[in-house]
Amino acid sequence: MQEPLETELLTIPQVAQYLGVCRVYVYKLINDGLPVIRLGRVVRIHMTSLQRWLQDQEQVTDPSSCIQENKTLTALLAQN
């Protein structure tokens, strides 16, 4: 299989391989907002759009917020 170029339109299987997930999960991502190009019944994803969407999905977690969430969860569990 050829490596996709930056300007290529990718198929669902190509996106799945790129992300390391199954095709079904790619369709879930599309339903969740992954931008696509529809040509009739054909669905393609532009590599640049995919990369931009992935960057938008990236979240930075503040370690202090995890500690606070753990304390809250521990307190809730202790009440039961």
C-alpha cells in the first residue's frame, strides 16, 4: 500500500490503518464530527482535515485536576 500524500483523499480503510483502529470506529468518529467529503455514496477524508481534527481532539490534562477528581471519587465511594 502506498503512503498517502498530504493532498490525498483517504478511504475509510486507509484512515482506520492510519489511526490504528477498525473501520467501524472510523464511522463512529465521522458521526462524532470527523470531517468528510461525500461524493454520492463514496466517503473520503482529506489528510489535512484528518490531521487538523486530530489536533483539535487533543486534550492536555492538568495533573492537579486528576488528583482532585480522585479525591472526589474516593469521598463518594466512602459514603456508600
